[in-house]
Amino acid sequence: MSNNKVSRRQFLSYTLTGVGGFMAAGMLMPMVRFAIDPVLQKSEGGDFVLTEKKIADITEVPVRVDFTFEQVDAWYKSDVTNAAWVYKEGDEIIALSPVCKHLGCTVNWEGDPAHKNQFFCPCHAGRYEKNGANVPKTPPLGPLDQFEVRENEGFLEIGKAIPNTLV
Amino acid sequence: MLNKIYDWVDERLDITPIWRDIADHEVPEHVNPAHHFSAFVYCFGGLTFFITVIQILSGMFLTMYYVPDIENAWESVYYLQNEVAFGEIVRGMHHWGASLVIVMMFLHTLRVFFTGSYKKPRELNWMVGVLIFAVMLGLGFTGYLLPWDMKALFATKVGIEIAASVPVIGGMIKTLLAGDETIIGAQTLTRFFAIHVFFLPAALFGLLAAHFIMIRRQGISGPL
């Protein structure tokens, strides 16, 4: 202890730095937390949306089904329309997201006449099999997302997008 | 660690004289509250600057959520205050700081007045200070409208009517401020926003720089 005396100058500079740092942190912490709030906010999502598509009308050929829901974007509420490619696989109903896994364009069923029975993305010619699996040697690096689905009095309901379970 | 980084930079760029010029200056005994407690009156200028820094920081963060549009302004303020973490604190800092900066600035002005510090050779700095006072009041006035609630709207109506009472050019000033001859609305809000966050702060930075350079040049005025 006696060999390691803290000089007055050192004591003052440590104390002032500490108190100053504490004050600066007290000032900056609320502002930084305020700024990063979007990253930390829990997204609710996952409510099923009723579509106008009758379950009985769904065939083995994918058709585009639009569904509209109210989107709350901070202080702005609006009706947003999304789409799904829906078809029957045996008894199971499959709804695939039309968002290309390459860069987010919208894919179409048989959008390219040269490739029947495939989804096609017009932006960079990405292709997917019927079950959403991306065709090798085309730009996408993963399969199309899938929507949760359920039936409501004979009509199709679409839920949140989940990773593809078919591939 | 920090010392090593500092030494590394200093060895190449010789930065010590730069910050020495800024940080090292004489604080005479008569302005040091440790010697005479009544010398705390000399702190008001620094406190004004400190609160101004808080205003700039909190204002920067508020614009992450605020929109200067008559449809969304109030909604966005409500959202940032009630839905965003610490929104009440950050908006509170800007709201209360706005009043406090005026108070501190006024006390600083009083101190300079009653110590006679505005006299030769510091007349120019007094004039710049008066301009800063005007810019601060302008910031307070333009910022008041931005939440776009009833209080903001009617306070701005009154303020613009006061400006309109200027002889001869009053009508033009009113139109220039409001963006329309009769309506206080969409264009008023965007104008006030632009003035509040771009034009007046730019003017303020220039004036503050002049204020500080001059006081460093001339030194703090002597004891009474």
C-alpha cells in the first residue's frame, strides 16, 4: 500500500472520469435503447387470415390465392394483400410463399413456358420444383417458404410463413 | 491500452497541441467556485452549452421516429412516446431541456450584464450572444409546432399573428413562415421542421463557434 500511493492527481482524474462516465452513460443509455428498440420489439404475427378460397376448389395444380390483413406499422395501419401458391398433395393442402429466396421477387407457377411444372422467378430466372425445392444451378439458395394453413367452415385460412417442411 | 493507441496516433499526427489548445486554459480564481462559492454564476454559459448538446443528441434520436406530416406527426409522437422503450425519457429530455436552455441562457446573459463583461473589448461577443439568444428562441418557437397537437397549433397561430403585425412587410413574413396566406397546415409543418432541424441548428453552430473562439481569444473578464 505504502509503495503504491495514489497521487492526488490520479485520484481526481479517476473520480472525475468515473463520475463523468456515469453521467454520460445516464444520458446516452435511454437514447441508445430508444434507437435500437425495433430490434428488440417482439413481433406478434401468426394470426390466421381467412381467404375466399374454398377448400373443395383446391386441386393439384398450384393457384394463386390472395389474402388481405390489417398491418400495423408503428403508427400507420393499412390493409396489406399478400399471395400464396396453393395446391393439394393427396389430402394435405400446401401453401407456398411466392417470395423468391434469391432476392425477394415474386415467383409464378409455370411462369416460364420452357419449364413446365415449376415455379419461375422473372428477375434472375430462378426456378423451384412444385414442392418449393430450388432447382440447382439457378440463383436461389433455398426452398420457398411455406405458410401454415387450416380450414375454417370450408374456406382456407393462411397463417404465418415457416421454413419449407416438404423438401 | 488506450494510452498506447493515443501514443501511436500522437507519434504520427502530433495531436497533443490540438487538444491542449482546446482544453488547457486559465481559470482565474474569481471564476472558480472552489475559491468563492458565489462564482457559480460563471457556470451558466457552460451549462447552457451542456444542455444544448443534450438537445442536439435527443433531437437527433427523436427524428428516427418523428414525421413532419399533418396526418402522421401527432401519431408518430404518440407512438415514440408511448410504444418505444425510453420514448418518454428521450422526448422528456428534449421537452424540458428546451425550457431549461432558455432559463440557463437568460441567467448567463444576466451574469454577463451585471459583471459588465460585455464592455470593451468584448462587445462583439455580446452581439453574437444576442444572435444566439434569437436563434434559441427561434428553435423553441419552431419546435413547439412539431407535435401537431392543439396547443402547438394555436401557439403557432398566435406566434404567426405576432409576426404578421410587423408594419408593411408583416403579411409577407406571415406567408413566408406559414407557407400559405391563410392556412396553418401541411406546408407550415414541413417548413417549421426544416427550420427547426436544419437551418437554425446550422446558424447556431456557426454562432457558437464564433462565441467560443472569441472568449478563448479574449479570456474571461477580470474580477469586479
